[in-house]
Amino acid sequence: MITNLDVTLRDGGYRNNFDFPLEYVLHHARESVAAGVEWVEIAYRNGSFKPQPGVGPTGTGTDDYIRALAGVVPPERICMILHPKNITTEDLPRMYEAGARLVRFCLAAGAPEPGLEMLREAARIGFTTTVNITRVSQLDRRVLVELSALSADAGSDVIYLADSNGSLLPDEVFRLVTLVRSVSDCAIGLHAHNNLGLALANAIAAVEAGATWIDSSILGMGKGPGNLITEQWLAYLGRGGQAGYDLGRILSLAHHMETEIAEAKPSLPLPDLVLGHFDLSVEDRGKLPADHIGNTFSAARELTAVTAA
Amino acid sequence: MITNLDVTLRDGGYRNNFDFPLEYVLHHARESVAAGVEWVEIAYRNGSFKPQPGVGPTGTGTDDYIRALAGVVPPERICMILHPKNITTEDLPRMYEAGARLVRFCLAAGAPEPGLEMLREAARIGFTTTVNITRVSQLDRRVLVELSALSADAGSDVIYLADSNGSLLPDEVFRLVTLVRSVSDCAIGLHAHNNLGLALANAIAAVEAGATWIDSSILGMGKGPGNLITEQWLAYLGRGGQAGYDLGRILSLAHHMETEIAEAKPSLPLPDLVLGHFDLSVEDRGKLPADHIGNTFSAARELTAVTAA
């Protein structure tokens, strides 16, 4: 059985400055949970990797915000994500107190220990915990093994592989999940991006390799071309025999979101496909010419050659 | 190695009454071929399954139209598709004379013989031939086996499985390709629709099962939510090691198409996902309420229950 995590409010926040109206957020969380989604990720705590001033509520994740969510869905459905460098140990008991029960740690590959120490503390408090390993497409495999083993030792319930650049192929996802499983006994999760249109194929490959936690977002709303699309994923699980999700309700939520949130419109921009093809980050998009897609492609190829050299 | 077939001008025609400007068509064919795509399907001969009056050039495929195309790309890249009931044997030599070299026969499952006789004639003339078996998701497996064996006996070079409703899962595609391979020695092709977002995953599964011909269209432009997206597919093949395609050129063509053809805008409409989920045809969309997606979903579920009863 798959544990599904709805990342719309957090990853979708990259498209609207994390500024979802509170009324929308409450409706979204309620409907997602009512449709059977196991966890709703409601916010970053104290900012994303590079905290920005002036972001909306899903970019800061204050205690009051968590409490508002805990008023409409059970704490056992409320997930927060954070970069360890952005918090102090005081944040953990406060988030728990406010009503969150799952906390995800974006681990810094170069210096994981401070984050892992916080994870141990979160587990002591009673949180379910995950380690999120970002940009796995570019991570040295020995570093991935080391991080996975350390995460398992620290007691993380789940190790998430994040294909931040949306550049992995299903075969590669299968091998990465297999690798991490072989050096830890944690549950494995996948956070997919859709640059190459492969988010769904990659989620299927991850599950075939034994992953059991899958991130997705309604209408795919997320950074760049977005994430695995929740409605497609639940439709797949439903036809594949995993019952228990209310697809009609998720589609209604998707329709409501199309109406309410201008930035949620799904699309597959050609420049994001180029980024995925060359395994470049969304931050590299600014380095590429935007006048013509042919020029974007050529410049990305050159940038990759330079990076690889 | 995969043989790629660009169906944009034909299947995309369902969105714009088959009315592409000739100047656009010539540009499209030239660029698709220049990017390395093996075949460009330029039109239906004498109409689609239900011929409509007043359709544009890619819905009729006249001799003059074929000749115009043969003026810009080699005949060995020009494909026509037809429903046998729409043509006489005179059409075949005329299409060959005008410059087409691949002809695809949409076989009627109930009465395949007239079509197969035409296919034998096409092969005698010198055409490469394919049989296209439509709505395979709803076809009795014994009928599929029978049609496949008859197609092989008739000398078809390729047997295409068309997931017309866009409802197949990758596992099902794998099994269907395996089944057809086991009763014929024809090459196997897949024509995917993207209702469930699975076109790309299904193409990958088809190839894993031994299929070697894959249909796709630029920006996915095709009936309903469209087909496998050419630029995603060639990006996948490129990263997977099948070189020889000019992805930058295909992306430029996609960009040009976005600019020139209003109906080409890619999207994944929620009602089409509902159709795919319940294995309903695009013709069933008119039977479903359009006021709210939740109602569309409920009505589709009821319609399916009625159909299955």
C-alpha cells in the first residue's frame, strides 16, 4: 500500500510566492484528506532553502497557521517540511504542539549531522520523520549510500529521493530506490518533477522497486513544470487495484483549484523540458536565453558541457 | 531501434477540423523529417471513421495534397491512413503515384477481410503497410489474437495497437504487445492517448515488451487530451541512448506550432481523465454532464456500470 503525500500547498508555493488564501488552504486540506490522501504538507517552516522576505503563509508555516489547519483536519494528516539551518530546536515542540505530526528534513549532503540530530529530537517528541535527499540525479552514489545509512541510523521513518531537476528516467529511479533500500530498512519515498513528462512513469518505477511513499500535487502545481499530478496518480492506483481514494472528490478539488488559484494552471513549458533533458536546475533557467527555444536548447547543451568539464 | 511516426497533422486534425494551413503543413513535415522522425502521417484518405463534409486537407488527403508534401520531403517519409470502407482500390495506386509510401489500414474488427485484401494490394504496389487495431482496451482478447494472425497472414509489416480511449495501464500494454507478438511476426506499434497521463509510461512499456513503432504528435496535439508528446518521447529516447534525433529542432517546431496553431495548446482536461479512467470513448463525452467535474465523474461511473451490465 502507498502512503500519499499532497505537496501542493508547499511546492506549488514556488509559483505564487507561497501566498495561498487561508480560506483556500483550509478547503484544500479538508478535501484532500476527505478524499483519502494520507498526509498534507502545509508549509515550509521559516522559509525555503533560500528564505525570502514577504512570502505567504505556506512559506513560513507559523504556529498559528498550523493551528488553523489542525482545526479542520486531524494532526495525523498534517506535515511540515524544513531546512535544518532555518530552525532551532524550539521549533520542533512548537510545531508538534500546534498540531503537526509529520516533519520532513531536507538534509544538506555536505553536513548532514545537525539535521540528523534535529530529526532524532523530532522522533523523541513523537513526530513521524522523513529525510528528503534533494537533487539525487546529481548526487554521487557513494554520498547517497552514506546519507541513506546515516538517515537510517538516526531513525528516520522514511528516506525520500527528490528528483529536483526532473531529469531521471524510470530505470534510474528503479536503480536508485533499489540502492537505498539495500543500505537501509527505512521506507522509501519519491518526490518527482515533471520536466520530461516522466513523473508518473517514475512513480510507477519507484513503486515497482519497493518505494511506498509518493509525493504529488493537485494539477501538478509545483516548481517549474510541477510535480506528479495527484489526480493521475490516484487514478492509476485506483485502476491498479489500490482502492480507498475518492477520485471524484480529488477531481472536484482540482477543478476548484483551477478556478481559485491562477498559478495552478497545468502546463509543460518547453524550456523546463530542456532543463530536465540536460539535468539542469530551475535556478539555471535564468542563465539560458529566452528569445527562442532553439537557442535555449543550444545554450543548455553548452552549459552542461561546461559544467561537466 | 524505434521507428517514429508523427501523427500530428492527422490526429491533431480532430481539434481543428483537419484544417491546417498548407504552408504550416509543409513547414511541419520538413522540420519533423529534418529532426530525424522516420514517417510523417499527413492525412486521412477520404475522411475519418465518420467522414464529415467541409473538413480541411488533412481530413481528405487528396492526390494534390500528397504531391505538395512529396515536393518537400522524400516519399519514403510520407504516410497516409485510411478506413477501408472509405476507399476503392483505385485510391491505392493514386496515393503511391502522388508520393506516399506507407499506408495504414484501420481494420474493422467485425469484418476485416475487405481491408486485408486492400492491404495485400497495397503491398503489391510497393507500400509499406500497417494494420491499426483501434480501441484495444475494449477488444476481446480472442478477437485481438484472430485479427493479429490475419494481419500477419496478409503480410502487414506492422500491427499497431491503438489505445483510443487512453485507458490502458503500462502493465496492460506490456501484456497486449506480448500477446500480439506471440501470434505474429510483424513489427508491433503503439498509438497512445494521454487521458490518464500514461502515454509516455505506456510507450516505454510497449518498447520493453518488444514494440518498435511508436506514434506521437508534437505538443501531443490529437483527439481529446492528445497523444504521446513527440518532444518528450524523443527526449526519453535521447537520454536512453537512441541518438540520431535533433531534439532542439523538434522543440523549435513545437514552439512554432504553439504560435501558429491555436488548437495545439497542450492541456490535460479533467473530463478526459474521467473518460480514460472509466475506459469510455471520446464520443461518450457528450453523454456526461459538463456543469461540474464531480457530476461528470458520477455520471461516467454510472454509464460504465450500465455498459458493463
